[in-house]
Amino acid sequence: MRQSYDVIIVGAGIIGASCAAECAASGLSVLVLDKGPIGGGVTGTCMGHIVILDDSEAQFALTRYSQRLWNELATKLPEQAEYVRCGTIWVAADQEEMQEVHRKYKSYTENGLEAEILDNKALLKAEPHLAADLAGGLLVKQDSVIYPPAAAYYLLKQSHKNGAVVRSASEVKAILPEGAVGFSCGTIITGSVVINACGCQAPEFSKMAPIKKRKGHLAITERRDGFLNHQIIELGYLKSAHAAAGDSVAFNIQPRKTGQMLVGSSRQNDSDDPSVQHHILSKMIKRAFKYMPDLRDVQVTRTWTGFRPATDDKLPLIGPDGDSGKIWIAAGHEGLGITCALGTAKLLCDMIMNRPSEIDTKPYCPSRFAKGNTEDV
């Protein structure tokens, strides 16, 4: 292995893989390192929803930009990536939540996105297995789903075609200030820049990464072709995602190309235990039955947990880690890592190469969390 690269990326999940593909395509020499297999961390345990969210202007800008990049890439993805443009239905349990449906509809359509308000009758026609007493929902047509580990593998394969070197089972012990990585054996490899794309482990290498782990449970079902047509999320999911403390669950179900269904979701803010906690899982499944009673007749085949890398302001860290220009970070996307991967890579590579970016990079800059920084972003 050569001992110097333009870019060293620590982390071979979907964020690191996207950064590798973009940097290599831009003509930079790239080395990707990960202590585990490709996509074996957060990427291997999450849902693969590619969705636009509008909780803030910055979130909307990045999710919309990145989703467009995924849509442009879709025809090139291999079958194993299981890309499906199924759309999302945000389900309203009552008339109060229908007000949020109308707000989101206005927000989306005024920004040129396709959306359709569904009343109770239209909702049940779109998804016959939903509970009959739901008020309605919002269909967002351009959203899609993907199988994240296969997508990460594809992106790294593309980076390799452009000269990148990918090394799994290579545990980095330190990211050095001068732009290098160190291993326990004493080996040091230098780079013009090093990108910390380590997800929940990013704080191990960065003092400017105020990332907290949020645990989540998922379940996958047997194959039931035709049972589910869209990704479905209860509007209460957003309240769950924004909860600052305590445990929460919300109904979220995703169709897979295999005919299986991925059922979520839960959030725990103060748990480092990777084991399945049955009281949380049971609560999550009961929530799913409330919204989709017919799921009681569908067999769950596997359950697992994962950890989302979260920040307090719900925005990722994308940009320089300090003032040297040597260390960069791309992490902290929480539940939007898959959605935002391609956009994150574009923005980071633009900054590294001093190119203009399509959207403003300032809201995602890690320096917003620096001590004493009170500037509005």
C-alpha cells in the first residue's frame, strides 16, 4: 500500500462510500479504511428511506438536493441495491394531524415537489391494510427506498474504478492533526486531507463532533407480495424523532423489493446496549398493529437494533474539523444518512476542492458547535 493519498476516508458506510465515489470521480487519490466490513456499521442496521423532510430550511435543502442525486443515479444502481421509487404516505390519525398534512402539502408543492392529499377513502384505496378509522394522509411521490449495504458497496466499487483503494478490517487508532492516520502497529499513512466518516464513532477521532447515539429497533417480515405499496410513516414519527429524552416509538413501515416489509421504529437516547429489548420491541409492534391491524397475520422473521449518530440541532456535521484544513468530518445524520449521503459527499468534496456548491454549506459546518460560537446558522 502506498503511504500518501490526496484523501483518506475513515469509515466505509454509506457516507464514507459516497465521499469516496465523489472524491475519486473528481480526480483525487483516495484511500478508504474501515475496521469492519463495508456497510457493516450503522449502514447495515438501518432502513433505506430516501426522503425529503422540511423540519428546517437546511434540512429541506440537503434532503432535496441529495434525493435528486439518488434519482439521477438510480438507473445505474445494480439489482442488489433494491432501489424502488415507492413514494411515502405520511398518515394522519385524526383531524388535528390532518392540519400538518395540509402544512406539509403547502410546503412541498410551493417548492415544486409532487404531493397529494389523501382523505380516508383515498388512503384506504392506496393502502387497503391500514386501519379504517385513519383521517387521511399525504402522498409524496418522489420518495424511494434502497438496500443500504449494497448501495455502499456499489459506490465503493465505482470509486475503485476511479483509482480508490478500499481496505476493510483496517482499524484506525488515531487521526493525526497533520492529516494522517495511525494504526496500532505504528504504521502511519499521510493524506492531504482526512475525512472522519465514522458515524457514531466519529467523536473518538474528533473533538468537534458532539454526536450522541440513539438506539433503534427494527423488525423484518416474511415475504408478502402486494401487501404494502408505499413507505408509510405516522405523522407522530416526527415528534418521536425530535424527542430529547426518554424512549419513544412510532409507526414506520417500508416495502422491500423482496416482498418483505421492514417495520419500525423506536428511539432510545440513553442506551449503549446493542441487544434487542423486548419491552421496546413489543411496544413498537403494538404501535404498528394500531395503524395496520392486518400485520397481525404476517410473521416477523428477524429483529435487531442499531444506533443513529445524532446532533442536538438535527443537522449533520459536514466540513472542516478545526482550522488546519487537514481534517474534515461527515457524520451526525441520525436517521437521514442514507438520504443525505450523496449530497453530503458533493458538499464536502466541493469544499475540499474549493468549488462552488449548489446549496449553502454553512448550516452544516461543524464550527457551529464550537465553544463561544453564538452566530445564527
